[in-house]
Amino acid sequence: SAASPIWAAGQSLVNEGLIKQLGKYGYSPRIFYLAANKNNSMHPYYDVTRGNNLYYPATPGWDYPSGLGTPNLADYYQVVCQDIM
């Protein structure tokens, strides 16, 4: 899907920032879900709640058409920095 290269590029930029700022590299599939479950002012994902993929409707939270939503890499980076520190 088109989301895979977008996330690969985004994660590369996040890791570049982590290495420059913290001297650490951070990657784990669970980071995506930890970032989504943070209760703070950061919004690492824009939740897609309308539309469908011809089979399933988009709904609040995780869903088949959009997963966690579209990435907001600036906030995602901040959430990951908080978790790694």
C-alpha cells in the first residue's frame, strides 16, 4: 500500500532527529500503539473517521481502511522523544 513507503520515510526522519537530539535510535512496532494511546496534547495520528475502502467503513480509533490514521510526524516525534528519554 502507499502507507508503507510513507511510514518508512517518516520513521527515517524521526530516527534522524532522535540520533541528533538524544543520541539514540528508536524503533519498535509497539511504539506506534504507545504513541496512539498517549493522553496528552500531542496528536501523533489524524484519525480518519469518514469514508471506506469499499469493504469496511472508517470509524473512530483503529479501523481496517486507515489503521491508526494518517501520521502527524511532528507530534509523533515528540511523543517518541518522551518515551525514549
